[in-house]
Amino acid sequence: MQRWKILLVAAFALVVAACSSGGGATTTAGGGGTPTTGGGEMAEPLTVAFVYVAPIGDLGWTWAHDQGRLAIEEEFGDAVETLYIESVPEGPDAERVIRDFAQKGADLIITTSFGYMDPTIAVASEFPDVEFVHISGYKTADNVATVFGRMYQPRYLSGLVAGKATKTNTIGYVAAFPIPEVIRGINAFTLGVREVNPDAVVKVVWTNTWFGPPEEKEAAEALLAAGADVIAQHQDTTEPQKAAADAGGFSIGYDSDMRAFVGDTVLTSPIWNWGVKYVDIVRQMLDGTYEGGYQYWGSMADGIVDLAPLSPLVDADTAALVDEKKAAIVAGDLDVFCGPIVGANGNTVVEAGKCLTDGEMLSMDWFVDGVEGEAPAEAPTGLGE
Amino acid sequence: MELVTSVLAIAVFAGASLVYAAVGEIVTERAGVLNLGVEGMMIMGAVTAFAAAVASGNAMVGVVVGGVVGGIMALVHAFATITLRADQVVSGLALTLAGGGLASFLGQRLGPGGAPLVGMVGPRFHGVPIPWLSDLPVVGPALFDQDVLVYLLFLVVPAVWFFVARTRPGLALRAVGESPQTADAMGIGVYRVRYLATVFGGVLAGIAGAHLSLAYTPGWTEHLTGGRGWIAIALVIFATWDPRRAVLGALLFGGVNAIQFRLQAEGTTIPASLLNMMPYLLTIVVLVVITRFEALRHRLGAPAALGLAYDREERT
């Protein structure tokens, strides 16, 4: 009598577990159009599959990628079919999801988190006819390309806004993990802050999570309590923005234009326009001109990264300054990491007249002068060329 | 001093949901039912409470709905483990997994007109300072400048403690958790007590979720609870099944995150991961102590029949 009941519950648990992992694929046909019947011969649509690390509802990182997916559907209509799976954990699960997409006949698979790098490479070697695009990694193969953006450019511009806005000369920065991508953002932001406000400091708190609504809120509140009146962030949700607004402070968003979700206290947001590159890739695949295996690190000039429109609370002088600097960056006249750059420990990292190389930027593990917080390494000397 | 006050205030605010969930689970476990579904009940409470608050425009309606939903989920666990005598661990885990998936599903369509709840702004609880008391040094802002659900805890915790430790029905509850055979022989309805205790635990877990989505991090984000249900279960062991100690534990668990972020912001160099680990480390210490020393285990109140199904017909 006992055993079958336990088996029943165990079976139920298994079914539930199977259903909850990954949440199941969602298919959407482009433009919502119905398939043509009879008559005209219709080509198979190009199938583009996305693997997302968080729910689209994060309103940040994954939301921005999904906007890119929607841009593809908008652009190509019935010529493409897109698939996606949300909340795929980085690790063995990811490899299973990616392989599943490849087996189902996806033509292009876009994996949108750093931790999908090795699974993507592994699956790609088994499916040479499928093209893969991995976001933010550094490994490539004949059919695996990497795509990322020079987010430090809009980060620097948002630093100008924050530096002008702070009254307490203390800016808080809620940061996920001490990895080069995040540190590069903090440094670029701080260079912007100090350019307009040499007295301001940027305090960094690590949350050690990309996606943790309570942690992000608590970290922001700790920074506000420590005297910060502007909160910037490198996380996946809008919680730091809400905490700043609740405390009567300002904030700088990230990933998407968070002003749309939180209000005008979000002065601006460095944003991703993944659609720009995704549409480009899909167009090349449809034309038959696509060539995989490249490394792409797009800039503001390419449009993959940008600064969201400024809040009406930003004064006209600041807005004019941001416009001027943005134009210089887009024109290629201004580079963020050019000397003289002084490290947090007082070392002159980059001398005047030199600029950091891409390699040095991609391995950055030190803080510039003006950042208060724990960096993995001390600032070195003699970088740049 | 100011740092102490602000950290204490955050510890109370962050710990409130943990107290609700842990006190509920204490009552459930005192009756001998282990419910590992706290995380699932909490997140379902959070999403339905927020949806109900948005629909009705009243945060209190949300709390009631969240509590009811938590109770219904606990009822499923009670049916599986008490009536069907299924394995309590398996059923509880199933509840957590099902709750997490269902909450994500509902979050995408419970908004007005079937819209997603994500990113929506709804009614919420604000801090209501109590005149005079909130001006007390140190404890004033921490205890008397909070939201209504925190104040409600000032009643719930002493009431539950008094009920469990000092009343006849409370004695019956403990008897069922210690030795259901003896309790049955005494004329206590073992099944009824276990059902009531499990559902009560579910209601409090639902309210715990409501505190998250209506006060602590207002709004709905997927994975909102972020493992707090599991912390609550660890907290029950940490508190050795005593509601009063659960409050202390919740302040510690709730405060430690806030404290580690404060310390980082103040520029100290204690590694954050070390601080984050502390509550769990303490839980393991308590677990080792109560497992190692049998006498202490009884004194500290671990229910002897915890996790065991009761069958009247079974001879022992």
C-alpha cells in the first residue's frame, strides 16, 4: 500500500521538474502571418534560436536581447522563424538546450551569456552546418562567432551625467562580479564622473549575482546610506533604480532604457541595441553571404551600444556636453581609455599620448583613481601604446 | 551609532518575511510534518498577492489572497503526506518546484486583462512611523518605523509562542509531533492537528511572500524569493523549533546581507562571501550539535516524529 503512493508522488515530482527546467521553448512565427496554402511555393523560413540566461521579464539584459529578436521578426516577417528559451542555467543544462535547438533544425543559434561559451563550442563542433553566435565570450570556431559591444563608451557618457548630478560628491555603483567587463564599465564611468567633477568618488559594492532582486536593492540602499545620491549599476534588474528613487536620489540605468520602467529619476542608461547586429547577421544569412567565425566588438558608431535619451531632469549644459562627447566618440575623435590615466593606487597606468589596446581593455582587473572598492588587482604601470 | 540603527532597521525589514515563513514552518514541524515546500508557497504567495493588490487596488487584499494561496498549497502537501502517507521530503520538494514554475507562468498573465505583471507598479505597504515610539534612540526607527506587516509580527510571534508552549491545544500539537501513537491514545485527533498545523504554516509562508512583493521589493520579478524559503527552513533548525529564537535568527539572516553591503560601502576589506556564509555555517553548527548530543536534542525541542507518516493501523 505504501510504496505505490510514494512512487506516485515521486512521479509527480519528476514531471514537475521536467516542466520547470527551462520553461519550454516558445515559438513565434514572424509577423504573426498565417502560412500560405497551395499555389505559391514558399521557401522554408530561416530558423533563429535564442538561449536566454534570465527571464525576459528582468527588464534588463535578457529583455534587451529579446528586443533584438523582435527586431528580426519585424524586419524579415515570414522569412524567419524565431525560437527562444528563458532562464537557462549556465552549465550542462545549457549544452542540452543548445543541442536540442540544433537537432530541431535551427539555422542560427544565438547564446546570450558568458557562461554558454564552452557549451556553444562543444555543440557547434557536432553541427558544422549550423551557425552559432556567442555573446561576450572569447572562443571562436569555424561556425562560432562572438559578438559584443564597447559598452564602456556609453558608460563614460553616463559618468558625465552622474558627475554633474551628484550633490554629495559620492556616487554608488552596484556591480555584479569583479570580471573585466564589469571593471571596464566602472572605470569608464568613473573617468566620465571625474572629468566633470574631480572631487567626486565612485563607491563600488559587489553583489556576486547577475540577477538577484533583493541583493541588488540591499546593495543600493547600503550605498545610499553611505552618502551616495546617484546610483549606477551593472546588474540585470531595475531594483537599484527603484531603491534610489525611493530614497529621493537619482540613478543611471543599464541594459535597457530603465527610465521607461522606473521614472525620470533614472537620468539615462547605457543601452544595448542587439537588434542592429542580429538583423545584420540574419540579412547576410538570407543573402547567403554570411561568413562565421569572426570576433565582433561593436562601438557606438555601429549602434550596438548607445546612451538612452536623457531624462528631463538633466540640465541643458550637461545635455550639450554629452551630445558633444558622443559626437566625438562616434566620429572616432575621442577614445575613453587614453592617457593620462591614474590608477586607484596612484600609479600612472597610461601615460599621456598612449591609449589602451583592446587586449588590455579585455583583461582589465584594476580600478582607476576615484573608485573606492575592492578590485582583483593593483593598478599596473606602463600600459597602452 | 547611526550605522547600528540603520543596519538594525534593515535587518528587521529584510527579516520580516523570514520570520513569517519560519514561524509557520515551526508550527508545521512541531506537529511532525516536514514541509520543504516553503519556497514554493512563498513565491506563489508573492505573485498572487501582488496580482490581487493590483486588481483590487488594495495591498491588504493582496496579503489575504497570498495567505489563502499559501494555505491551499500546504493543503496539497497535507493531503499527500498525511492522508496518502507519501514521503514528506519528496512532496515538499515537488511543492517548491511546482510553485516556482507556476508562479513564473502566472506572473506572465495575471495582470489586468491578462497582461504580464512584470514591471508593473501596484499598491504597496509604506512605513508607518508610530508617534513617540519611533523617536526612541536606536530601536525606535528599527522597530517602530516599519510597515503594517512587520507590526503584525509583534502580535503573531508572541501569540504562536504562547499557543505552542503554554496552552492545552499547543500541548496536543507538540504531542502529535513527539509521539503520534501516544497522542492518539490520549484522544487527540492526530490527522486533524497535522492538517491544521500544515495549513497554518502555508498561510504564513504565503504572507511571507506577500511581504516581499508588497513591501520589501515591491512589484513582481521572477525568482523574487531568491531562496528565502530555504533560508526559513534552515532558520527553523537554527532556532531549534522556538518562535522566539526564530526572530533572532531572522534578524541575523536578514541583517547579514545588509551588513556586508554596508561594510563594502564603508570601505572595509572583510570578504563579502565570508559574511554571506555565516548564517549557513551557524546552521550547520546547530545541526551538528543537536545530532551529536541526543540529550540536548530533546531539551532543544526537535520533534521526535518529524518527517514520519502516522498510520493508525501500523504496529510499532
